[in-house]
Amino acid sequence: MRFIVGLAISGGGPTSHTAILARTLGLPAIVAAGSALLAAPEGSQAVIDGSVGAVYLNVARADLDRAEAVVAAQAAARAALRESRHQPAETTDGHRVEIAANVANAKQAAAAIEAGAEGVGLMRTEFLFLERDTAPDEDEQYRIYREMTEVMAGRPLIIRTLDIGGDKQVPYLNLPAEENPFLGVRGARLLLTRQDLLYTQLRALYRAAKHGPIKIMFPMVTHTGEIEALRTHCARARAQVDGPVVPIGIMVEVPAVAVMADRFAPLVDFFSIGTNDLTQYTLAIDRQHPDLAAQADSLHPAVLTLIANTVRAAKASGTWVGVCGGLAGDPLGARILTGLGVDELSMSAQDVASVKAALRGESFAAMQTLAERAVAATTPEAVRAL
Ligand code: PEP
Ligand code: MG
């Protein structure tokens, strides 16, 4: 990665996992550039503008100079933001939101704290299973989660159980091929059918929880019965290793859960809203579809309405609610989500300083008004125009 300065790919979508990895690495990236990109001769120079999603080929010297000047100005702006990265995200009228990071391992967690994150709102454990030939066993997972607690040193840490399926396939698990993997046996659905995977992970988590606070989160939950079953398995795994009680929460990423959030909230210790999948399932747009990438917009008022409903239900039952999808790391999205009343925003470490600065720059009252108008809007464009 040392020699890669940017990434432009012909396919994919802005919340596909390739894009999420590029963001974690701080690489300027554009997705869904189309097949014309593949025709560029080898050795061509290109300018990638990740902020507007444009890639320029065959650029003239003067354009290259201009691009270099923009890169330098952006680096200077980032350095200025860095100065205030450890200040809390407290609005001008004193409302504070917790800012956390999405990570895949302890090294990224340490980097996130250094970047100003106050906790980890989402550890994606499926990355531990990718790019290898066998599944990590209980001891290996225990060591990884224990290392996480050591790095976090008592800070909040939400570890999500395996979210295999969808665009994250693990060949050695020999799972049957599916026509629509995003609508298939994914996340908690897989864990409930593959209890070998579930118990290995839960036992490792409960053993690690003896070394520092951990919250366990299940992805892709759709039915209340799944929570009841998962809670029973948690209790059993905990007893097997004599682990401590830990909070158990779910991702809110299936519209059914957001719509019925009042009935799910009393069953869990916390919610974390996954806006990437919630957007894909609400708008019926594959999050990796290159032709529909621009339409897969988490600022769509339909998505915001589901988020607002989830937060309202969470507040009514005293359930903590965070957001760990891409919308949390977008300065406008973060202001709207804060205005809706979420307790925490979890994002790529790269976004922490700018989101904190955006939230410090405005009042909670103004964000509440912004959120109300965003939910009442008709199109994502109208939301952006606010
Ligand atoms: C989400 O769906 O918003 C989310 C955070 O989970 P993932 O991107 O890993 O599916
Ligand atoms: Mg998801």
C-alpha cells in the first residue's frame, strides 16, 4: 500500500467493502467509473478527485500542477483539523455526541484513537476470516479480542459477530452459492445455522471480556425471535467460559427492524444503525451496483425517516442508539443524525476530526431543525440543499 496513492475502479459502489477499505487506508478513491477506465493504456497518468467522484485521464501538465496544489491545500487543511481532534464533539449549546471508529483489528483501533476516536463503535470481525485458508479458532480469536481490550484501555468497544454473506464470501466455509447473497443467509442468519462458528466466536468474546469492557453486536437481524435465540446462545457460551455479563445489541440495517423499532428496543441493550445496508434494502439498490451508485444515497428521506423512527423508539425505551454506517462519517449526515438524537456516531478514523469539527461548529437546536426538515424532504437533493 505504500506505493498506492489512489484507487479508481470501474465497478462497485460507495459503500461496497472495497470503498470502505480504501477509506480506512485514507486513499482517495472513486468507484463505478465505468468501462472507459479499463481502456486507459498502461502507464497513463490520472488525477483522481474522490470528493466529487471524478477521474481525469491524459491530463496536461498545467492540470497536474493544479491537482498537486489542491492535494497540498487539502493536506494543510487536514493538519489544521488534526490539532483539535481530541476535543469532544460538543455543539455550541453544550450537547455532546460520542465519536467512535469502525475498525477491523487492534492496529486500526490504535490508529483510530490517535485520530481522535473516543471508542470503537464497530469492529468488523469478518475481516479476520478473509484472505486465509481456515477459520481462526477460539484461542486465536480470544487473543485478537483481548488485544482489542488492551488497546482500548477501558474505552467503549463494540465487537460485531461475523457478518459473512452478501459481498463478503469465505471460500473455505463451503457455503452454498446463492442467487441473491445480500438477501440470503447472511450475518446472524448464518450464525444461527452454523452454531460451530457462533459458539467459537462467542466463547472467545466472553473470555476476552474478562480483560476489559466489550459489547457484542449481531448483524442482519430481522425477527424478534432471532434475538431471543441469540441471547440464549450468548448465555450458554458465557456459562461455558465463566465470562462476565456484557451488553448485547443489534445492527438496525433491515427495514423491518427500523419500522418495528419500538418492539425491538426492549429486547436489546443497544442499537447501532447500519446505514449502508439500511439504504440498500430500503431503496432496493445493490450497494455494489455501479450504474445505481449515485442513487444509493443514505440521505434519501425514506432512509432518514426509518432512522428517525428507530431513534424515537430507542429513546422511548431508554435504549442507547449509535450509527455505524457511512452516513455517520459525512459532515452533513453527522449533523442530521445528531439532530435526530443519536448517542454515538461511528466512522472511518479518517473522518473523525472533520465530523467533530462540523458538530462543534453548530448548535444542537439548529441540527434538530435541520433533521426535522431533512426527514420531511422529498428527495436527497432537497436534503443536501438544506
Ligand atoms: C452498514 O451496513 O451500514 C454497516 C455498518 O455494516 P457493513 O457496512 O459492514 O455491512
Ligand atoms: Mg451492514
